[in-house]
Amino acid sequence: MASAPSTDDMFDEFLTDRGHDVEEAGWEENYNKKQCPDCGGLHDSAATDCSVCGWSPA
Ligand SMILES: [Zn+2]
């Protein structure tokens, strides 16, 4: 195929680098915990908002 890297390949690598399925917008995931992207606080998978800083994905 063409010698130039395709943007599709780069996008695939980007998705792979994310390393996990994004099931709910916003939360980071860390060893079966949800991690607040704002303050980094860890919460269990049932969490719907951050009890540390009040952030929520909605
Ligand atoms: Zn937080």
C-alpha cells in the first residue's frame, strides 16, 4: 500500500492507547475503579459522581 502512514492507522493507535472501553463518558478507569478525571479520586463502579470534588460525567 502507500508508504505514508494513514490517518486510520493513527486513529487506531490512539484508540488502543486509551486502553479500555469507554462505557460512560468522562470517567477514567483504574483497576475496576472509576477515577475522577478532575481530581483523580477513586470510586467504585457504582459511583455516579465524584464524592471528593463533586464532578459528574453528565
Ligand atoms: Zn473528583
